[in-house]
Amino acid sequence: MYDLLVILIPVFPLLAVLINGLAGHRYSHHVAYRLACGSVGLSFLCSVAVFATTLRTGITREVVAYTWIFGGDLVVNLAFLIDPLTCVMLLVVTGVGLLIHLYSIGYMHGEEGFTRFFTYMNLFMVSMLLLVMGNNYLVLFIGWEGVGLCSYLLIGYYYDRVSAAKAATKAFVMNRIGDAGFLLAIFLVFVNFGTLDYTEVFARAGELSTATATAIALCLLIGAVGKSAQVPLYTWLPDAMEGPTPVSALIHAATMVTAGVYMIVRNHAIFDMAPVAMTTVAWVGGITALFAATIGLVQNDIKRVLAYSTVSQLGYMFLACGIGAYTAAIFHLMTHAFFKALLFLAAGSVIHALSGEQDIRKMGGLKARIPMTHALFLVGTLAIAGIFPLAGFWSKDEIMAHAFTHGHYALYAMAVLGALLTSFYMFRLTYLTFYGQSRVEPHVAGHIHESPGIMIKPLLVLAVLSVIGGFPGVPPEEGWFHHFLDPVTVGVLSGAAHQGATHPIVLLMVVATVIALAGWGLAHFLYSARPEAASQWAARAPAAYRTLFNKYYIDEAYDAAFVEPAKRVGRIWDWFDRTVIDGLVRGVGGMTQGGSALSTWMEKYIIYGSINVLGYANHLTARSWRRLQTGMVHHYAAIIVAGLFILLHLILLW
Amino acid sequence: MTLPLGDLVAIIPELIVATVACLVLVLDPITPPSRTHWLAWLSVASLVACFGITVSRMDATVTAFSDLMILDPYAGYWKLLLYVVTALTILLSLAYLRVERIHLGEYYGLILLSLAGMMIMVSAADLLVIYLGTELMSLSLYVLAGFKRFEVRSLEASAKYFVLGSFSSGILLYGISLLFGVAGSTRLSAIAAAVGTHGLDDPALLFAMILLVVGFGFKIAVVPFHMWTPDVYEGSPTSVTAFMAVASKAASFAAFLRVFLEGLGGLREKWYALFLVICVATLILGNVVAIVQTNIKRMLAYSSIAHAGYALIGVVVAGQAAADNETRALGLSSVMLYLAMYAFMTFGAFAVVALLRKGGLEGEEIEDFTGLAKRQPLAALLMLVFMVSLAGIPPTAGFIGKLYVFMAAVNAGLTWLAVVAVLLTAVSAYYYLRVVMVMYMREPDPSAGLVSRLTTSPALTLVLASAFAGVILLGLFPDPLVSITTSAVLPFK
């Protein structure tokens, strides 16, 4: 019964995918979205039941759906692992997923390809559930690739925009670079353990040498960096905002992008063996948290600001992993899912109200027009900025406190600075969107309307969660959440976690609050009290402003460093394959002549071949004759001979 | 002289295929044009019969014609794969030839003759017999490549293929004659013995080996002997391209592996390095040049070059001098598995290209796929699956094939090679996904018109359904095929 319950979690959305995908065109949209949302709802109910069981019994269970053998040494099952970590992820994925599905009914209403949208979304749910439920690396990888593919399809959903298609491809290829690292990690795990099952691998992780553990951990990190948009593979996430807003909320904020964090926490047994890798994780996270926050300061697209803030918040989670605060990382993952989904969906509500406008320079003064959306957005802002006692405060503070009490002062400083910037740009966004003079374009201004109930109600739930979502983790490091998760996440490094005295933690909370309020105050000063000051500040440091505005020119640098050279090389080789240069042929000719007996034979053969062509080509038209006579065939033959000579040299010189 | 009855019984499948090929040629002139599809179904029926016979003989190892032919599980495995691909080719051609207005009955005869050549290649234990099989296969393919008689590109492809093919055959033959000079026989077993007595540094042996590398390198289209591939694949009728890209490549791999592992196994210390270089060069060039292609058949040609590179990884593993037999066997079985996976996804992709041609489109430029998801959602979905599989994304066959090959490499201590290959797989996502992007993320050109249903025939449906099922089922349940390949590997000595 319990096993069936577990298996049904991904099966419900899978059924919806199959039905909507195959027969979706036969019935109306109403059936399609009921099916899609209903299936996710059922998954959520199953997840709650599974969670309740785990909570009650505290037992980690493995459920084998079917055996997916590889023959030889390798046996892989399509099997699920149900432990506290999986339970938390299940609740986040299905719970937030359900709310976003419901919201989409309203948001996507009247869009072309409504059924297609829900099919992709459900397919995403299936993949994401496999990702968090799998009990071995291969199931994880299948989910991992599946969410990438769905993300790709959904970013490119608005296919009348060229930029959407480009963003989709960019996201996918960048993810594939990360996946390459992940795949290598899987190979290394298999070579070292002879199995891909978590239970056995983690039980025997202690046998690894530091070097091997470091290699595996770094390869895993590459995968995580790609999926979770960390430096240096983060540039795809802001572009991914080309997708519909519910997609940004579900995939590019709440669930898929956190997969990297989940994967690191899941593999903490290996990371614990590799201090170098841990330090790398922490610094990748710290740098990303700060770096993305600086870019977020000056962006003008409401969704892009949120995207950079997602990158930055994911950086906090990585930082937490890197310093061994795995529970804190998952805690922040959960609260972030609440408030970031809330922010994105509220932003979607703004965009909806403004007939698609996303530029905050063309907003302002919306508080009076859409008060409900304003209130919800404000709750999200307060939560992410870390204002006491909302969810973001507890989880972010815990990460910063952990860094401080464990002596990572540089990382702590980066995190604090990042928090200041976060608070600042989020309140900047709020002020520019909802306060001050309206800068809405006249033809849009008339249509401003509050979103329908189906969009607002899920937001209310998320807002409540953003307010109270931090309480399970109170008091810090001793809360209910920690007691639930610690059996899974306590590692070698976090073993020393509970030595911190109480009063610095309280002091650190005060610091965090002051920082958050300072960011708020600064934003208030620049964008509400003295609106002209902001542009004056920007004008005073034009170079710095432009660098930030252009995102440090990283996209351009990547294009110049990787994309263009690859294409150029491809084009050169393509040209080479089509028309081989005369010089080379002459060179090969010289070489063949030098080769005495062999070359004589070869030339004979070429001539013999050409005579055959003459005979055969009687039927050819004049045009093809000409092309043949340019000697292309001859050239190709020369290349074959050149290849032969190269091989000869290789053997002789080896 | 008595008829070698036992030997003839051993090659019954070859005899059936060759006989039906001749029968088709004879029946064609007396069959009314409206009934030519009967010939196709006759051919398919003969393949089904052969499939049954080969399956029933899978476990035994028999030699025939005083050791010229060997019928072992290894040959059986390849033959089964070849029957399937040939049957799919014939079914695809049924619909495709009508669109291209090719009404020549000898088409099916030539396909079957080519298959007969391939079957001889995979079960030959003698270099001359292998050569014979190669020539039978190739000569039929030269003619098939030029079957669109009214199109310049097709004729050009045929002529180029013929000239270069004969050239490479000449090199192959030269290598064979050198080996004969050294060993006094063209039997693989005799050559293996001669390698043992002559040692590694005999220049004639080494030179002969290199000539064989070039000859076979041309057939399996690896760098730098790949240059004919894009031109020939682009110009040939699409059904023939699919046949060449899949069947001829598989048969050539089969023969080449047998020659190098059984005949020249003693020299593997030498050829291992050559294949390593060729493998890396093929992987890089195939994947990078595919990026800039605008014609889908050229793109798939470079993709097939790249896939030969992936398969070569398994060859390199099987050729490791230091590795134990189990590791090497894993390498060989990974090649066998990979080519089967490759067969379904590549054939599927070419079948969709052929199908679009049927839909009245030109269908050969990638741009022609613009907005296909709206015009023909089913065709677009199939192409999506094939592209995803070619890019090696789970849960498709392409992923399992790659996983297996890379595992074999890592298992043999060639982690760096796996790293290179995995990175290039990331590159390949770019050009495969471009097709998906064009299909799913662009508005269809209004002038192209909306075609709501696939205009399709039962045969074409069968082809696409088989390729699709192969890609998905082998991805989800690879186990049966894996156990077949592991039991069908060549015995390592």
C-alpha cells in the first residue's frame, strides 16, 4: 500500500502527460487543465501521506518500481528512496507546483497552445519528481535531463519571439556542459564502487581516497553549477525569463534550479571526504551570491531582477553546502521556493495587469490600482530581504550565522554584503513598480486591472507560507526542521556545528536585521524620498553603472571566447570538406611523387579511377561534369592518401 | 565433385537473400507498374524468414567452405540487425520512391544484393571473402546512390562514391595482398598465426595493417577518410542514405572488428594508437562541423561521422593491449550495442526527412522544418524523440548506448577519452536541438500551408513506429539487448 502510494506520486502527472499529449486536441481546455492540475493535486496528497508516514515512523524506505538491469556488474533499478530529505523536496515540489499550476489556469488563459503548456508542465513535474525521489544516480540523471528538456521547451514557449528560442538553446547547451561533469561523476562513482545505488555508495564513501573523492565531488559540482545557474554557468537563467511567468516561478525559481543544491546535499557523504571541493562549493556560492546581486541592482526588467536574485539566493544555498550547513541549505531552499514563487507570480500579476509590460521604468504608482498584488509582492519582498520574522530572515540568517560561528569570516562578509544588496534591489523594485508617479504608457493605463481569483488565491497561500515558512526552523539549528532532517544531512563537517554559543547568534540576528533595514532605507531614500538622486548617483560613476547594466559583459565574452570560435572552426572545416585547397593537393602530390613505387601505383589508380568516371559519367549533365572536373573527387582521393601517410608516420614515430 | 551440402545449409539465409534479389530482378519487368509494391513485400517476407533462421541458429558456431565462412553468435547478431534495417529501408522506400518518381523494380533487388554482401562480410573468416562481400555491398550502393536519375546531385553522389569507393577498395586489396605475402594465406586464423611468428615490427605487416585501416576507415567513414560522406549522403535518395548510414556502417564495423581483433589481434599494441587518434579526430570534427550545416542530410552525415567516433571508443577499449579480456569484451559489446541504438535513431531521423519530402515539402534544408510542430505535430514529435536520442539524453536508446560506451572507456582506464567524448556530446546538443528549435519555436511560414494530418501509408507508419519503439524501448528496457551483445562477442584469445 505504502509502496503503491510512493510509486503513484510521479505516475499521476505522467498519466496526465500521456492523456493530454495524445488526446489533448480532442477536448476543450477545461478538461485539459483540470486533468493537469488534478494530477499534481493527487501527487501532492500522496506526498503528504508519505511525509506523514515518514514523520511518524522515521524510517527510510526504498521502493523498487522495476528492475532496469544493465547486465554484467551493473544492476540499476528504477527505484525510489523515501527519507526526510526526499519528503521535504516532495512537499516543496508538489505543493508549490500545485499552486503554480492553479495560477497558470488564469495566467495562460486564452494563450495559444494552452494544452501544450500544461503537458510540458506536467512532464516537468514527472522529471522533477524522479530527480528528487530516485535512489540511484541514474534515476537522478534521468530526472535531471528531463527537467532540462522541459525547461528548454517551456522557455521557447513563445515561439514568435526569436529571443525566446535563442534563450532556450542557450539554457540547454549550458546545462549540457554541466551535465557532462555530472555524467563523469557518475562514471567515477561506478568505477570506484561498482554500483550506483545511494545507500551503498554513501555507506562506503569513507573508503574513498581524498583525491578520488575530490574528483567526484568537483565533477558533481560542475553539474550542480550548470543546473543551479552558478558562476560561471549562470548566464542562461536571466535569459530563461523569456518563458511564461509561471514557468519562471516553477522551474527557474522554486524547483529545477534548486536541483543542484539537492544533489550536493544528497551527496554530502562524498563532499565531506573532499575538503577542497567543499571550499570550492562555498566560494562558488559566495561569489555568485554577491556577483549576481550587484547585477540585480541596475536591471530594469522586473523578471530579470528576480532572476538575478534567484541566482544570488542559490549562491547562498551553495555557500551553506560548502560550509557543511546542509540543513540550512535545504531550509533556505524551502523558504526561497515560497517567497520566490510568490514574487514571480505577483510579478506575473503585474505583467498581466499591464498587458505584458515588464519594464519597471514604465510602471510606478500601481499600489492604488492593484492593491492586492501590491500587498502580496510586498510580503515577498520583506521575506526575501530578511525582515524579521518572515521566512527569509530565519533561513538566510542561519546560513550567515553558521559561516560566522565556524570561522568563515570572508564568506560571512560576502553574505552580509549580498544581503544588503538583496534588500536594496528588492525594495528598489517594489518602489519603482508600486510607488511614486505612474510612468505607465497611456494606452496601457486604461486596462490596468486586478488579476482574477484563480491567480490571487494561490498567491495568498504562498504569502502565508512566506510569512510562517521559517518557523519550523526556529530556534536556529535546533528547530523542528533540523531534527527532522539531521539524520540525513549531518556530515563530518557539520558535526562540529552545535558548539556555537547563544549570544553571538542573537547578535548576528541583530546584524542581519540592521543590514536588511539599511538596504530598505537606502532604497527608500533613492527611489521614494529623493527619486532624482538615483540617476545622479548613476551619472557620477558611468563606467561602473554601464558595467553593471551590461552584466559585466559576460555574455559577450562567452560569445567571443567559445561560441564564435567553435562556429568559425566548424565553418573552416566545412569549407575544407567541400572544396579542398589547391595548395594542399599540390603538397600531397609532391608527397606522393616522393614516395616512388607506392606513389606510381597510386597515380595509376587515380587515373584508372578517373577513366572509370569518364565511362560512367556519360549520362551526367554538363553542370555536374564541371563540378567533377574541378577535381574535387581527385582532391578527396588525395586526402585519403594524405591520411594514409599520416597513419604511416604515426606508426613509424610511435 | 560432390555438392557441399552441409556448407550450403549453413548459408541458407545468404542464399535466400541472393535468390530473392534475383527473383525480384526477373519479376520486375513482368509485374505491372501498379503492382511493384508486391516485390517489396516479397523482399520483406524473405527477410522475416531469414530472421527466423538466424535466430534459431544463434547459439551455435559453425564453419563452412573449409573455414572461409564462420557462423557464430557474433555474425548472427549483426545479421539480425541488418535484416531489421533492410526491412525498414524497403518499407520506407515503398512510400518514398513514389514521391521521387523512381519506378525501377531493380531497386529492391539491389538493396537485397547489397544486404547479401553485408551478410557475407559479417560472417567471413577470410580476407578475400570479406573483400568479396564489401564489393558486392558497395557496387549495389554505388548504383542505388544514383537512383534519382534526373537529379544532378544524385548522379554526382553516385560518381563520387564510386570513384572514391573503388579507390579505397584498391587500398584494402593492396593490404590484403601484402598480408597474403606475409602469411601465405588470407584466412584470418593463418594471419593471426603469422603475426605471432613475425612479431610486431615486421614492416610489411605494419604497412598492410595501415592499408587495412584506411580501407575500412573509408567504409565506416571516420576522419580523415570521411570526406565522401556529406556529399554522398546529401545527393543520394534519402531511403538509400538511411540504408548507407546505418546498414553499411554496421556491416563494415562488424567485418573490421573481426579482422582487427581476430586476424590482427596480435598487433593491437600498434593499431590501438592509430584508432585512438582517429577516434578523437572523428569525434571532434564530426561534432564541430555539424554545427554549421544548413542541410539536414549533411547535418546527419556529420552526425553519423561523430557517432562512428563514439563507436570507435569501444573499439579502442577492445584493442587495449594491457587490459584483461573481460574489459576488452565490454568494449566490444559496447560497440555492438551502440550501433544497434544508433541504427534506430538515425534511421528514424532519415525516415522523418523522407516523410517530409512526401508531405510535398522540399524537406531537406533545416529551414524547411520551420514550425513543423504546428503543421505536422506527430512528425515533429517523432523528430524530437530521434534528435533527443541522438543527443544522448535519457531515457532514450541514445543515452544507454553512450552510457555503455563511456562506461567501457572509464572501466578500461580511459577516463580522459570519456571526458572528451562527454564534452563533445554537450556540443552535439547544440545542433540536434537546433532542429527541435526550428520545429517547435518558430511560426510556420504561412505559404507552406497547414497540413493537419500526416499523409502517410501503412508501410511508412510501420517504419516510424518501429524506429520510435526501438528508440524508446531500448532506452527503457535495454536489458535483453545487452545480454545478447554480451553473449555474442568474439572470443578473445
